[in-house]
Amino acid sequence: MNNPVKKLHYLLMAICCQLIAQPVLNAEIYRITDESGRVLYTDKAPGNAENIRQTTIPVQTYRRLYPVKSVYDGDTLILGNNQRIRLLGVNTPEIESRHRPGEPGGVAAKEWLQRRVKNQQIYLEYDQEKKDKYDRELAHVFLPDGTHLNLELLKQGLAFMSIVPPNLRYADVFSRAQQQAEKQGLGIWREAGYQVRSLDQIASGTRGWQRFTGIPKHIQQKRSFTYLILNDQVSIRIANNHLNLFPALEKYLDRPIEIRGWVSRRNNRFMISVQHPSALIRR
């Protein structure tokens, strides 16, 4: 085989390998009811057609199921190949490590996730950005029966929404689930550390995700960010390329709102970065 033909041969092989590795959308999935009434799903066509029907899992499905090696915390899984999977759209409280103290609800979220994936394999569904700055894969995680684990964490009150554009899939569904869990006082929503506080408590040194109430007084626009100014010390920062996701910012002025997120501090000034309107709630 001469060099040009050999190069073409290897190129075609590489393309084929890439195609095989790609997710298969709308894959054929079979629903099986066994003798005990348990429902199972498989992407292999069973030989016996009794109690079997073809169906679709209402997500992007993959021909390959991924084995779970371990659970790092409530929103991070480690696959059999040691790849870390960060659950998209949600954030659970931190667990204790040598780098940081634990937060209320962190252990409960991790233990819940461990129970759900024990002896299980998972389907992954990606959004617009596949990896974060820590090289973790970002994904929606589904069990073979179609259970959406990201969504279930919100329903159980074990996580709060953390939508980061451009990964916006399921944002509306997540918002409804979170509102219901909050209304019922489930999980973190009954923890004292996650109750809403007034802005005059922002300097208390509390770490992690927080909820504050305040009244924006005016808008300040700069080249990359727009700020809702709450007072001389506190502002809300929104990236200008995310403004199209929000209602007109004037609608937040001179009325009480709840701000959800992480607080950063520079000297005596505080800022809460907001990336999605689910983190700004008009009261």
C-alpha cells in the first residue's frame, strides 16, 4: 500500500471510530416486564417477545451504558474509567475534605446518590458545553429506567439549581421541581444555614451558597458586565452576554428580590454573580 493510499486508509478508520463513539439519538429501547412485575430497559432486542414492547426513554440515549466506580459527592460521579462526571444544572452542599469544611446536607446528598447508582450503570446526556475548567464531563445522568438523577436531587431537596449558560437544557423543569421542594420544606430548604437573610448579614463570614433579600436601586452597565446596585457595599453582577436570558433589568428595581448564589468580597465591597434568572426571585 503506497503512502497516499495508506494515509487515506488510516483517516477513514479514524472517522469510523469517531462515529462509533458518538451518542446514538433516539436509540431503540425495549421495555421488559419480568415475572415479578419489575420493569427493565435494554437496548438489545430480546429473543422472547412476550411482555416486551419497544419504547423510547425521553432523553438522548446512548448505546453504551457507563459503569459507575464511585460517588465523590452529591453532584459528582466517577466512572469505571476514572472520568469524573459533574451533574449539570444542580449543586449539592460540600462534603468535608482537607480543603474545606462540610456544609449541611452534603453527606445526605452523597449518600442518596450512592444508593441510587449502587449496582447500576448510567446513561449520559450532554448539553452545549461538555467539560468544565476542572476537566470534568458535564452531563445529565439517567438510570436505565429513565430516572433523571439531576432532577431527582432537586425534587428531594438535596440540591439547588445552578444553571450556567450555555447549558440551559431542563432549566424550566428544574425550576418547577425546586419550587415544589422548597414549598414542602424538603432537605436543604429546612436547614437553618440556607434560610433567606437580609443584606445587613452579608458580612457575617458565612461560606458557600447563600440567599439574601434586598432592593436594587439602580443599574450600572460596563463593557463585560451589568450590575444591579443594592447599596454602597453590595451589587449583583450579570455578564452582558447572558442578559438576553433575563427580563428587562428595570423590572428588578425598587422592589424586594431574593438573590441566590455565592458571595465574593473585595475590601469592603461584596458581589454576587448571577448567571441565570432562576437565581433572582422577585418577591
